[in-house]
Amino acid sequence: MKIAARAAAIVAVLAALVAHPLPAGASEDAPGTTRHTIAMGGWNRPYLLHLPPGTETGKPLPLIVTLHGGLNDPEYVRNQSGLDQVADQQGYAVAYPEGFLGTWNAGACCSFARWAGIDDMAFLDKLIGTLVEQGVADPRRVFMTGFSNGGGMAYRYACERADRLAGIAVVSGALAIGCLPSRPVSVLAFHGTLDPSVPYTGGGNMDADVHFPFFGVQLVMEFWRWVDKLPALSWPVPGGPDGCVGTGPGPVLVALCTQQGGGHEWPPYASEMIGRFFAERPSLPAS
């Protein structure tokens, strides 16, 4: 598609969103899964919020912000991940925000959100801030996870908002932006060796018009280990299957679960492991 035509298409979509904003979400949070919106510059961006049964009003919970993959939506990653069940068992609130035309502006990726210059950082800032202000989320225990393009967005958020996250988990995602976090970040990653979309060993192009190769997954994990000043990924991860190695005991942990022969997918064991990983991370310092 020509650049001018692509820009015109994006402008048309944005105009439609402004003229016909998405319906407002539920006015009050309740246990279960409810639909809400965040007003962003004249148009409303939707998200799903899941609260476990028995949630007490005014008692903040640890929050997992879960970002769907490219050209997917919140309901898709909700079903794909099964994080509602983890939340119910382990006592998390889970927010599932929606990207612009199913995409996130993760830096060098991905398509619509990047082409339109969508400020997804501001959206996620406001989403988290809103849930903290409403007493839903504990500001010292905010976590983020994502699949594919959503995983890349989780990496970007950790790079630029390290002081707001107690940890991230990325499934089949790519680091697609320059990164210099302000503090150490705990990172758990899952990746298949036969992933055709985000190659395990790197290569390919980050986007249709970004002719820059993906970094190899192990190189990305070495970066996080280096920036966190941690030892090599050589320790088995407690409770993880074969192929999961980390930097060893300590409050900050970098770990990678390599799925031999795995593709571009959310492993069935990942969500329960993500819940435990987050639970074991220390809270952020009090502000």
C-alpha cells in the first residue's frame, strides 16, 4: 500500500472513532469480567477487567496487564492465556486492554499502531493509573505480560517505565526498541525454537516496511541479564519444565523457557508459571 493511501486509511479510521466513540464501560467494578473504556484524546479505548470471586471493594489487588498479539483482541488473549483462572486461584486483577486496529506501537513494530503514531505508552499509563485510583490495583504490584506484538509492547513499557512495574512476562515477543531501563526489571520469557513470526535465532524483518532483523531470543535475554547486573542464565527455574533456565535466586530474576519445536504460541504451562513468577517478585518501593 502506498504511504499516502495508508495514511488516508488511518485518518479515516481515527475520524470514525472520534465521531462514533466506543460505548462507555461499566460504571462500577465487580467480580467477574467487565468491559470498560479509557478516554484518550477524544476517543475511547476499551479494555476488559477481570476480578476474582470474593474481591472486596477498596482492597487493591496485584494487577496483571495482559496485551494481546497483533491483529487479535482482549477476548482472544483472555481465552488464549487462561489468566482468568490464574487470577482466581492466586488473587490477581487482570486488565486486558485493546490495541489500535489490533496492534501495539512497540517501537519498530507493528503496522497500524506504529504507522498512526499511537501513543500506547500514554494509554497504558492512564489505564494503570485509573485502576490504582479506583482502588482496584496495588501500585507497588503492577505486572505486565503479552503475546507476540503485545509481548513487544510489554518490553517497551518495561524499558520506559521500569519504575512502575514489579516484573514482566513475554510470550513469543520481540524487543523492538532501544532500551535503557531506569531500574532492574525481572523478566520471564517463553519462546519456541520453530517460531515463524519472531524467529528464535533472529533474522527476518521486524515489520513490513522495517527491514531490520529481529534480535535472537537468547541475545535479548542476555541484554536483560546484563542491564540487571545478574549472572548467566544457568539455573533451572523452580517449577518450570525442562528448557527453563534463569539467573538464580534473588529478588530480580531473568529467565527463559525455550520450547524445543514450539511455534508462535502460548505454552499451556506458561500462565500458571507467570502467576508464580509475579507472586515471588518483591513489591516496588513505596513512593
